[in-house]
Amino acid sequence: MIVKMSRYDFVLLATQSDDFIARLRELGLVDITTTGWEPQEKDRLLVTDIDHYRKAIESLGAFADSEEYAESTVKYSSGREAYEAYCDLRQQKTSLQGEIARLEKLAEELKPWGDFEGDARERLAQQGVVLRYFVAQSSTYDALAEQWANDYTVVEIGRDSSSVYFVVVTTPAAEIVIDAQEVKAPQMDSRAAMAEAEKCREQISRINLEISGCAANVGVIEDELNAKLRELQSVKIKGTATEAADGALVVMEGWAEEDKSQQVDALLDEYPDVIYLKRNPVPEDDTPVKLKNNRFARLFELIGAMYALPKYGTMDLTPFFAPFYMLFFAICLNDAGYGAILLLGGLLLLKKGGASLKQAAWLTVFCGGATTLFGLYTGSLFGMSIPDMLGYESIAQSPFLDFQNQFFSLALALGVVQILFGMFLNICLQTKLFGFTSTFGLLGWFIILLSGCIAVGLPMLNENLTISWFTASSPAFYAAMGVGAVLMLLLNNIKRNPLINIGSGLWDAYNNITGLLSDVLSYIRLFAIGLSGGVLAQVFNSLAMGLTGLDAGIESFGVGTVFQIIGATAILLVGHGINLFMSAISSFVHPMRLTFVEFYKNAGFEMTTRSFEPLTNEKK
């Protein structure tokens, strides 16, 4: 649900603003409105610093988890000192890494010239002997080498698949005319280049020790970041506060949770020279939103936050879409083995991931557990048929669900159920906001659709679900359809002319019919994704058995059988790993789409971009 808020309007002396904000931080219960803030040049520098600090903290966190990290007892006196030291070290390390890459490339280029001593070449030059370096195509060199040897002293140094590297021994003033490309004389050989690269690596090792000291002090860097965030928050507050009495007074807007507002009142009553007005929010207010749900629904706030928070005064749909999302995830993945892997992964993440990943870990546990149960219901275990393993002649004769032949219609039925549920929630919300009479048009549609589903849809889904007194030909059905039509066509707006209502109702009928049809058909993706993942799992099983010959069985166990088993295991691990990865992504994304598009639309979801973020001294 959405937590109820109270609005405050503060009027205080401009000279008190810094102290007043500091007191609100200590309290940690008030969100000050800063909507419309435009940064000045100095503010942009602060925003840039905050971004750099965040990136440095992320980078140091990754470094601390790497093999380069070493335990360090270095202590920095401030977060800024540690941050600046890290920036300088990172720049040095990046420069050295670039130099290593250059030297390694140079060493590769120098390999064909072999090993040589630069001093020896200098001594030859002093005696009037010059070495000039050339590269030629292998075919050209092989064809002209003897001819060149008649005029020059040619020595082949090395060659690769396409080129020959050679030197011509001559005097300083001699002119050489040959069909080859002369290159600059190398200043070092590949050994020297690799030695230089190794020196750079040693320097990086020393730098890594110093960066480890920075990583060990990431806490003080986080403290500095939080100080800058508080500074930015204060800048925003001052930049958006309204000045009065020629700048002597400041007017600010604040928000607090209604059930905690008494603590705010107590502070304001004690604070000198502050006037405040307290009232409940109105629809025109930009009210911040905070959600409060039970433990189960709270896990799915992570999903809802990927789209938007609900607007204050409307309805938090998280508790209502949570069971559907978990079920849709299980349907899309549709394999007990895959679900068990996710379940174990979630439990491992819960144990090793820390507090920051606790919500994601529990979400993985619930979705993995639901997938395991649904996979058992459909009889799928890593693409293998559980009914076959239990000895049933066919899945139709077993208690398992025949997903391939039966779930297409069930997917559509689930779509209808969620859409009707969303419409019902929309009716409840509109009744709360505008009164029951404002919902007559939507209520009429709901009655028509619900009546059609009960009278026509249920018998199509299963003959045993037929309600004898409510069929497509029963008086009760016609009565319900008539009531719905009257509400939809004549009473969709009781303040308008009935003729206008009829025209508006017919137009709404066209839009609703086309829209609802596309909405319901969207739920076919549940069947399609679940089926495709299962088929791919079966394909990988067939490949593993067929390519290794294990599909024909094992007549006698020997060394060849061991290799067959190893090969089949490798194919299964790779194949099912790819399938699990792709299917898990689809199972995460497509139920989210059904929630945000089909369900949210029919439930009348309204969004806001502002969450409740009270001033606080705690780390963020």
C-alpha cells in the first residue's frame, strides 16, 4: 500500500536555514521538495564530483574482489585524501598498462629480426660498416635474392608466412636499389622489449599494493561521498526555496509520513522562530511516495520500481500483480530442474550476497520454487518427461498437465482473469476517488465481460465448469448483459445527455473490443515461451545422446563408454546452460511486460517519478 503523507510549509529566517536543515537531517523523517532545481556552474562541479566518487567506490569494490587485492593496513586521514590517491594511482596504472600493450606489440614486430646487441651495431658503424634493414614479399625475395647478392651483401634474418626480413651490409655513402621496403633500424630486440614490459608489470604490482590501501579505506571515501550528497541536497533546497521579505525569510515545502508526523511537530514546536502549516495532500501536490507491503509483496517492489511508483492517492498494485508475476515466471520457464537450480542459486545468494542482495535473493527463491512446482505439474525435468520415467503410456493417462496440448487455452484464460481482476481494481479505485457513479461505464463493461466469460468461456475451457442457470441462452445471462449495456451506453456519465452517452459508449465499445482482444492475445506468449524452452531442452538431450551414440544404449562398459559419457555430459551442460540462461531472461522480461502493459492499463495505473527520500545523516 501507499503510506499516507502529511505536507508541511515552513517559514523561517534565512539565517536559520542551514541549522534547520541540519536538525531535519538528525530527525531523518522529512523530505524537502526540490522539484525544478536548476544547477549553477559550481553546482555542476559538485554533481561531477559525486559521480566520480561513486565510480571510484564501485571500482575499488571490484578491485577488492579481484586477485590483485592484498590486505593492507594503510590509513588515510580523510576520504578526499584516499580518493585523490586512488585517482593518481589509477592514472599511473592505466598509463603503464598502455605502455605494456605497446611493448608487447613492439616485441611481436621485432621477433623476425631475432636477438641482437645494439652496442655491436654501433661499433660496426664506427668502423664504417652500416646495416640497413629491409622487408620483402617471400616470393619476391626468393626470386631476386641471388641477383641482389651479386651487388650487395644480403643476410636473411627471419621470415614469416608472407614476408622475409633481411639486412644489407654496406657503407654509409652506398646507394641501394632493390625491390624491397626499407624500414627503420630497430632500437632493441624482442627480448629487450619484453624486459621493459616486465618492468612495467613490476611497477603495476607495487601500484596494486597502494590501491589495496585505498580499497581498505573505501569506508572513508563513502563518508566523503555522503557528505557531498548532503551538500548537494542542501544546495537543491536553497535553490528551490522561496525567498520572502527581501530575502530575510525562506519558505520551504516538506513531507513526512502521517503516522510519524507527531515527531516532526515536536521538533518544529521546539525550534525557535519557525512557522509551519500542516495539512493533508491534495491531488495537485507533487506528493512523494513510499510503499509499505507485507514480506511477500515487498519482494516484488523491485519489479514494480523498474517501471514507476504509483501516484500518491491511487493504488499500489504490487500486492495484486505479485502472485501473477510469480506464476507467469514459472509458466515461462516451465521445468522443475531449471527451477531447482534457480532455487538453489537464490539460497546461495541469500547466504553469500549480503544485505544489498537480500531482496533479489528472496525473489529468486520464490520464483525458482514456483517454477519447480509448476515444472513438476507439467512433468518436465531438464527436458525429460516425468510421466515417461514413471511408466505412463502417455501424459494424457497421467495426473500431469499436458502443457503442449492443453495450455494454449489456459494461457488465454489466465489473461482474461488478470485483465478482469485489473478492471475490478480500477472500479474500486475510481469509486474511492470519484464516487461509485463515476464507474458506471467501466462497471458495465466489466459485467458484460464477466458474464460472457462465465456463460461462454468456462464451457469452452471445460464442459464440467458449465453453470446450468447461467448459460449463453439463460434469462440470467441476458439480464446481466442488459444491465451491463445500460450502464455502458446510457449511464457512462450521468451528468451528460443520454444521446451523447450512447455515442461515447459505442466509441468506447470499439476501442475496448479491439484493445481487449490484443491484450488477451498477448498472454499467448506464456504458452509460446514455456513451450520453446521445453523443446530446446529436449533437443539438447537428443543431441547429447545421438552424437555420442548413447541413444542406442550401453552394451558393454569400457574406455569408449567413459568418453561417450564425458561427451554427452559436456553437451548437456553447455546446452542446458544456454537454454537456462535464455529462458530465465525471457521468464523475467515477458511477465514484466504483461504486468506493465496489459495489467497496469486495465487497472488504471497512474505513475509518479518522486519517491519519499527524507533528509538524513545515514549513508546512502
